[in-house]
Amino acid sequence: MGRDKSIEQCDILITYEIRNREIENLCLIKRELERRGYKVLFRMQYGTFFETEKPVDAKVVVIPAYYRERAKFYAASHTPQVNKLVNLQWEQVFSTTNEDNPEFLGSIKPWGRSAVHFSWGNQMHERLMKQWGVKEDHAPVVGHVALDFLRGPLRNYYMNRDELFQKYGIPTDKKVHLFISSLSFVGGDKHVIKTSGNKNELHTAELLADISIKTRKALMEWFEKALQESDDDIIIYRPHPEETNCTELNELASRVKNFYVISQESVKQWVLACDKIYNWMSTSVAEVYAAGKGCALLRPVEIPYELEFRLFIGAQFITTYKDFFTEFKKSEQTMPIPEETILNYYKINKDKYSYMLACDVIEKVLKDDSYNLEAPLTNPFRKGGIFNKHRVGNFIKRRVASSKLMYKIHKSNSFKNTTFRELLDNVYYVKEKFQRNYVPDEEINEIVKRIDAALNSDNGVSAL
């Protein structure tokens, strides 16, 4: 099939979903691919939810995930036809229950096997092949691109400690403790919990939400008590991007002068700048390890084995305030997880950045037609003219999303457990997610410039 020269063309089209998780990493990949002479464009995954965008004719489409049926819709909706597909697979660490179940929600289905799926480490590489039937050359191990920013000159991408603390009014003469929250279900969107999968997965999500609420309450008590006992310390609470209800946290920050709630800047920025680091159930332990630091795992509420990340099985946990305060006052931290466990999930090539390995794979897919999909994906908006169901659906969604009356109805919760309520939930959930995660081209260009400056700098940071 020939390329449509009447529409914009590129070599690689990259779609994204969550800006904090993906954009800096994607800009690193974009910069390298453009350095190699390829044209790269970005699209927000949900951009076609409300608008029927003019498609981009791309030779390769790169996506954030490929496990739900609707992933095929999002993958295909930005381009006339997808012949080659690369799945960056931004989630690769799961609970023990999910790792033991080859058919759980996040598994690669038979229809997705002919795409190329990135593996961060040998654990996912083996799983893709043995559990999900993906061919070895379609499951390359490239490492986790996010960890590149914590190695070599790319560390200069971030502000130094003094610059960062001055920006947020944080004293530089105190010991600064960072808590990296992954309590995404606290005050979370009911739509997320409700659509978490089948009945078993819904039960799991509800149980984790209950544990999360109790955990945050206990941690807030720990943090307040610790700061009351130690004037020379500061705690920065960095909420999870989906942890939208922070009223209680903000009230604590207004009551306790040395407690800060800051959602801005990436986890990596704060990891590099802070003195001590605490975690609950976040895979950011890999970033802490890559930065050459240690951390502590705080577990005031026990997490059942079936909900625990396998990455954390056998780890050292802090479960009482007494042990937390002892850790709080210690000068040094170590990793609570064995190094070999981390490296099994996150392989680190000491001689080459992960983004370079990722670009090597994308370039290979671009040039080699053996990576063509077994069944190309066609644009869902292309057939049926004005009666195309997706185009009509987008028209309705646009009207609902822009209606002040519909928004009031949604907020008033007037249509409980109805099909109409489901529609409103879906529309406003995706609208909010698009608005929160969309990144304009100007910002992307600025990030690329900062990456350039870091890679070309010589600021006391050794090369790989």
C-alpha cells in the first residue's frame, strides 16, 4: 500500500498517555532518532477521543501500552494504517497474583504478539516469550529509558539542590526527606476503580484502595510526629500523578511548617536533590538505585501477598513509628531490596544508554519488513462517511464535554448506576486526563533543548 502524500508524513509517530511518566523519556528518544535523520512526531493518545484529527502517515507507530482491545483503537486512530508497531510498555512490574496469571488484564493477547514489545529486564523478556508467546526478536531488552537521566552527563538535565530548593522556598540548611507516594487510589477516580477489569480485579482494586486510605492516614501521623520531634528536618510529600485528592495533605502542610506537598518536577529531580528517600509501593526504587542512593519502604498497613509487587517480596519494611523515627534520624540509607532482584527487572547496560538501545530497535523495525504486523491496523475513522460510529461518537462526546449543564449533572451524581452515568464518567474522565497530560510542541522543544545542553555539558559528571 502506497503512502498518502496528501497528508503529513513522518518516519516515526510516538503516542503518549501520562506526561510525568513518559514525556522526558520520549523526548530523549525523539532527539536521538532525529539526530539519525528521521522525522518524529508526537500525539497525545486521547487526542482523537473528542476530535477526529487529521491522521499522520507514519512508517512506525510507537505506543505506551498494548494489552486492552481499545489500545488497537488508539494505536490506529492517529494514522491511516499501522503496519509496524512498537510497544514501549511503560508498566512492567506487577503484583504476585498478576505475575502468576498469564491471562491477567495487562497480558499481551494473541492479537498483539506481532508488535515489538520493549523489555526493561530479563524478567519481562522471559515472560513475554514463555507466557505470552512473543518471539524473541519481538521482545528486545533495552533497559528503562527513565533511568538514563540518573547516569552520566544526563544528570545535568536537572536543577541542582540549591536551584530546586530556592524555587520552592525550601531551606537548604536542613536535612530534606522525600516521600514518593504511589497512593493513587486515595480519593481516586471511581471510574478508574470501576473499570479495573473483571470482578476479581475489581475486588483487588477496591481492597488496595482501602489499604491506601489507611496507609496515608498512618503516614501523615508518622510524618507530623517526626517533624514535631525534630526541627532540623523537612519532609517533602510528592503525590502520585493520579493522587488528585490532596486536601488532607495540604491541611497538614499548612499546620506543620516543615511539611511540603509538591507535585511539580519529576521523581528523578527530587531523588537527586533530597538527603533521604522513603517509598511505599512505588517502582521508583529503581530510580533510587540508579541514582546511587538508598531508601526505606514504609508499610504501616500490611499488604497481602497477592497484592504485593513481586519486586518487593523479601524486602525489608518499616512497619512501626518507632522504627520509622530511628530510620528518620540515621545519616545513611541502603537499598531494602537485593541488587540482583532490581537488575532482573531493570537491566542497566554500563556501556550504553537505554535510549540508544531503544532507538537501535526502532530503527531496525523501520528498516526491516519482517516486523510488519500480521494484521495491519486501519484507522477507525476512515470508513462509513458521516455515519462512521466513531466520528458520531466523538461529536456527542464533544457536546457533552462542553455542556455546563451536563457537567453539573455529573457533579451532582444524579444518575447513579445507569448507562448515562457511565457515559458521563467516561467523557469527563478522559477529558480531565487529556487536559492534565497534553504537552504542547513548545514544551517538547524546550525539553529537547535541555537534554541537548545536559549531554553537551561538562559539569563534573563523568560519562558512561
